[in-house]
Amino acid sequence: MGAVSVDKLGKTFGAMNAVKAIDFAIGDGEFVFFLGPSGCGKTTTLRMLSGLLMPTGGQISIGGRDVTYLHPRHRNVGMVFQQNVLYGHLSVFENLAYPLRVRRVSGTEIRKRVREVARTLQIDDVLTRMPGQLSAGQSQRVAIGRMLVRDADVFLMDEPISHLDAKLRAHMRAELRHLQKQLGVTTVFVSHDQLEAMSMADRIMVMEGGVVQQFATPQEIFDRPVNLFVASFVGEPHLNTLDVTLELRDGVVTLAGRGVAVAAPPGWIDETVVRANIGRDLALGVRPEHVDVAIAAAADTIPGKLYAIEPLGAEDLFTVDVSGRFVQARIAADRAATFPTPVRDPIHVRFAPDHLYLFDKETGRTLAQASFTKRRRS
């Protein structure tokens, strides 16, 4: 059983508090991503799970067993890293067999397990080759295979495909998700790439500053971010944000800033939140897919100047200068072609009223959420 439980786990390096007494639990068979920018604590957390780093405090349990201070070889975890060095003097077969040989597994069992893993990873036709004869994708499959032959309770992966080219990386994303579901082994995957996390994970643990910001499904992370950091980090292009203050006039809530005045949809902001935030500095957020553009002004549009148009194939990305702040909008390419507006000409943006977010600028906390439709994952 590969359930993982962490209680008040922390790690300091001298005066630097890299991981700050975090708690989380991963269910048996889950595929979980640790996601965040460089230096957020995700790799440090993974290395503590593996036993390559000893924690400063807290407890780690795997399969109900306290492994906090156990050596890596006694944790029954498999590991694969960004740059896995294969043994250049050993064939692919022997590279795969090595973890079993050091554990003195019988030759018959080694041959059986290596061939099973090789078939699963579709590298059974290169078992006699040397590492120098392999492509980048084949080399990474061999590295992953060395982890799989261990028959481990938990797989730990630290950015294992980030160095591959874009086409191969996309292929490996689908392959790894399929493999994890096929094997059913609890898997923890560290990444700074939100596309990897959103497309592969059952749940995502977003980290920043050594703290768990949010731990939820990809859709929940995207649709219901708990704070401005999570909302801004997840999504491509990134969330548009505008500085506003909350005004209440004759019962109408308006979010007003430099060159911006957006009427809050009725009932969108809880009355207690409205009363507590009148006149306060807030951040209004909306994703580019929920921004429209128009030539003519209307009651619900915001004036700006066209800064750039980036063709992206099926859609174009409009960047509009709104009183010194850039707002981006994703527009279908056929519709974008109908806009004759040259760069720097006036243009207007319109925010979808049911897809707005409101954040406390001081704390980053989400004060009001967008609506969303839950989507199913296979």
C-alpha cells in the first residue's frame, strides 16, 4: 500500500526555512503533482519523502509506516530525476537489471521483471543496445524503467521530462499518465510546468515560499483558486489583474481603478465581504479566455489601446493597454481577422461578468470566485 501522510514536515538550511511545517496526505494509487516556481520547496519536499534529505521536523508515513528517518533503501520507493545518468558501460538490459542485482534478486526473476517493464515501456527492442545508441526519449524510458523494476510502493519523479523537446515531452505526458493508471502505483511528480500538472495529475499541490498554497484537483485549482498566487500561476496566458477599489453607491457595487469601472454582478460578492472592503485596495482578475474585444464603446466595456496581436493558430492573443496595464484576450482567429484596428488604435475590452475574481491585495486571499462548470477526467 502506497498511501503517503505528512505531518508538520519542515526543513531548514541554516537561516533559510525551505519547507515550513506542511501537512498533506496522498491516497494509495493517486497521481499527485508538486507544482510551483523555482525555490518554492517542492523538490526539497520530494527529497525528504525519498530519504535523500532528512527533515528538520515533522513525520513522514508511507503505507502506514513511519519512515521519517529511514535510509532510502528501506522506504521501498522508486525515484527518477531530471537528468538520470545511465551506466554507459552497461547495456539497456543491465541498466534495468541493476537495481535488482544490488538487492540480490534471482537471475530468473530479474529476466522476468526486466522484460515485463521493457514491454510496458516499449523498449524491448533495444535491450541489447548501449546508452550511447539511444534517443533522448528511449534514454528517459530506460531511466523510468529502472524505477519500475523495483516494484515500489511509491514512485517519486523530479521533473523527469523537462529537458526533452516539446514534441517528445507532449508524447511522454500521455505515456506517463497512461502508465501510472495502468500500474496503479502512488506517484509524486515535481514540476514547475503547469501544463504538465493540469494534463496529468489527479491532484495538484501548489507550493510557494515553503508553504502549501492549495491541494486540489486540476479543475478546482483552475476554477477555484484560494488566492491570487494560485490564480496567477495556473493558466496560460496568465490571469489578467487590475488594481481596483470597492465602491458602494445606491446599493450598486462598483470595482473602480485607473481607467476601469466594472459593475459587480448582483450577488457575486457576499454582503459581509462588501461591507468589510469598501474603499480597500483589491485586485480584479479575469482570464484571457473570458475577455472580449470591441471597436465601439458600450456600457460594459473598458477603453484601451491595442498594443499587439499574436497569431496562435486557431486563435489570436490580443494585448490591450488599459491605462498603463496590459489586458490580454483570446479571440477566435476568424473573428480576429474582422478587426481592422492597427496597433495603438483605440479598442475596448469587455469582461465576462460570471468569470470574474476578486482578491485582497494585502493577503492575496480570494474574496469572490468565478462561476464554473465541472469537467470530468478519465
